[in-house]
Amino acid sequence: MNTTDNLIPRPSHVALLGGPAFTLEATARITASDAAAPVAEQLASLLRRGTSLELPMVQDSSPGDIVLELEETLDGGQEAYTLNVTDTGIRLTASTPSGLFNGIQTLRQLFPAAVEGTDSSEQTWVIPAVDIVDAPRFAYRGLMLDVARSFFTVEEVKEQIDVMTQFKLNALHLHLTDDQAWRIEIHEPANNPSGLPYANLTAIGGQGAVEVPTAMPARGREGFYTQQDFLDIQAYAASKNVLVIPEIDLPGHVNAALAAIPQLNPDGQAKPMSTTAEVGWSTLTAGLPATYEFAREVLGQIAAITVGPYLHIGGDEAKVTEHDHYVAMVRQFVQIGAETGKAVVGWNEFAAAELPGGAVIQYWHGDFGPVMRQAENNAAMVLMSPANKTYLDQKYGSDSPIGLEWVEGGPFDWADYYNWDPAQGGLKDHQILGVEGALWSETVRDNQQAQWLLYPRAVSLAEVAWSGQEVRNAGDFRRRLGALGERLARQGVTFQEAPDVEWSASSIWPFPDAAPSSPPKYGTIEA
């Protein structure tokens, strides 16, 4: 079976040409214009590491080269690409660098899996002659990383970006604040009418973390991002065709803010920091002017350092907030967010308030009616994250050492995340911004544990978000997942070895303090 049969996500159109295959020779070069050069350099870096070939960058092509070109008239949108492989060369074409980046991920998978490693001895780099035309079903294909319950460093976030982008995932939603911690620096403003101590948000809130007895270790990690850190993450993400979406959760999930800023409490007394994983027990107060002063300053500063068009204001699980107060506060928060020039995103509970044009509703759980009304009446876009199809923190099985089990219908494997259509509940594709998988970190303590929960289920979501329903098939996807195992293992990516998949290589068990029922092999590469 040739490598075109193992591509993930499945492209829109793949046609084997039947001619001689392409072999990457020592004389090969990478040809790109100045505009395409940054993306071409990423391809060169990947291939040089895996093949040990020089692959110099040039602007004039010769037979045997890899050519990247930008073409304004290419159909299919900004992320579309075409990839043509013959025995005389490889030609990748797109209308934007984003399209070229997507094409590189497909080209990467056409090479033997050994390209993902650093041992190029006695390896030939052969690709079948093929013609691929491809474009995504949805514009937004994302993951959410909860850095509030347990902190992930800048380098760890970058590592997550490196893995997710090979599957054409292009959005990273960072859940920056919650009851347990506040993870983003807010500067003291020159105009501070109520004297709110914004520096305490990270001085106090940045030291918080969740504690869950079953996690390893039980307590999450402390830390926070400076505003420069956040800009650094975004710059790195942009180089990988990833948009970063910051979330400041309001008006619930706010205990860390209430602990840091006494004026946000009706009695003027700071709340104690909390480590509980329970949800829905904290709230801002609708009648306090400081509530809106705080929201305006925080959302304004976050918007000012956010490169992308979206600003997430949370809105979920405000269980102790009186309904009328909830609606009043959300209406104000949405207006404040919109005034920054960003499109406001919120979890689907915030659909109870009147939303402006351009708002995005992230559906995760509960009544779908308000979501449809906003989509139909206010042209709100919908981001599909139903918990029973996309929540990546859920356990694979009751004996899983980490993960949660609150979502009805679990435990969940790769097939649960694959076998669904985001166009549900009456939604049409044009009303759907995209799909996002959420990794909540109550029980996650490092990147290796995070990857074990993410993969392979995030790969399922990547194909759901990219590939049309008509080209998806669960049985074929199971086979392609198995072939993917060697690529992930060579990259050092930890993944859960789903028992119904025939994996081409084994993962590394990420829980040294918990013995699996069937001890896995440790990072071995099987032929």
C-alpha cells in the first residue's frame, strides 16, 4: 500500500497518476519566491533533519526539485492547495502561505515515516506520482488547552502547536483564567478609578492550581504568562498557520480574580484561593461598578495584545448567578468585548443574551435552541464543541489513570470523536465556524499526559473538521490511524494505543506511577 492511502485528514481529491515515482535525490533543491520562502524554509528544515540532504533554497527550478508557488487564481479559498508529484519533481501551489503550509503537511505524510526521525541511514525517499486537490470543510479547526487548572509553559504550548499542525488544525484556544488560577499578566493602568490591584491577578492568582487526588501529581502546576510571553506564543503559532484565541472566563469561574482583587466582592474582602475541581460556585456581582471597570480593563488589555480577530469571554456554568443578573452582565461584557474590535466568543450559555453581529457561540452542552435562534436571527456563527464528541479530557476507560467521566455516554474512544457530523441540530455548514476539541486540565500535569489524552482522538476531530462527510469512512480511518503510529513514535509524541487499531509502532507510557493492565512497549518502532 502506498503512502497516498494513509493521508490524514483525507484530502478532497487524490488521483494516482500511474507514472514513475519521484525520488528525492541528494541534488534536489527547494524552489520558492520571497513570499513563499518562510513556509518553504519550514519544509526544508523538516526534510533536512529527516533525510540529512542539503536541500538548498533557490528561486529557479530544475528537474528533481520541490517547487512551492503562490498563485492568485487558485480556487477553494485561502487554505486550499494543489500538490502534483511526478518523477521529474514536486509542485505545491496555493493562493496564500496558509495554503502552502497545509500542502506541506500532506507532502510530509507522502514521504516514508522515517522522515520524522533523524536516522536516515540506508533510506530512500520515494513518493508515488499523484495529483491532490484539497481544501477544508471548515475554516476553524481547533484545540483548547486549559492552562488555568494546571499551567503549561511557553515551550510546552509551542510543542503542542508543533504536533497539532501536522493534522491541519489551525486554532489554539487558551483558557487563561478560572477559579483556581489567573494565568495572564494585566498591567496597572494609568487610569484606575477604583484602585483595583491588577498586579495581584498574577501575584496571587498565578500561584494557584487545582488539586485532584487521582492526578499524578495531585496538585497542578503554578505559573503565568507575561504579556510578552503571550505575544511570543502568538508569533510562533502564526508561523505554523495557527490562530490563538484567549479566554477570560466571565461572570463565573472567577474565584482567582475575587481572591486577587477585594473590590470585586460586595463586602470588599478578598476570597481565599481555592484548589477544588468543583465548578459553578463563583460569580462576579452585577450591581458593582467595579465589575465592569475590571472587565473593561482586562478585556481591553487582552484584545490589545491579541493578533487574531477573536476574544473569548467564557460565560459557562454560572450556576450561582441569578439569571437576570447573568444576562445583564453578559450583555455588558459582550458590548465591552465588541468595542475592542474583536469578534466576541462565548460558551453557549451566553446565547441567552442579545449578541452583536459577528459573535461566535461555542456549543458544548445543554439546550441547542438558543444557539439556533442566534444563528438564524442574529447571524451568529457556531463553533461546535459538543462534550460527547470533542471533550478530550474524558477517560478512555474506567481504568484510565487520568481523565474525567462526567460526560454522559462515556468512556470515549477515537471512533466517538470521528463518527459525527458537525452540521446537526438544524445547522448548515455556512453557519458553522468550525470544530474545537477541548482539553481541560484538572487531571493533566505535563505535555506527555496531555498528548496521551489528545491523541488519537484529536486526529479524529482534525479529519471531521477538514474533510467532507462524503470522503470520510470510519473503517478506513482506523487503518490510517494504525499507520500513523510510527510517525508519532518517531516524533516522540505520546498516544493512547486504542485496542481496536493495529498500530505500526508503540507509544511511551506517560504514567510512571501507574502500572497499565497490559504493559506497553516503550517507544519501539516496529516494521
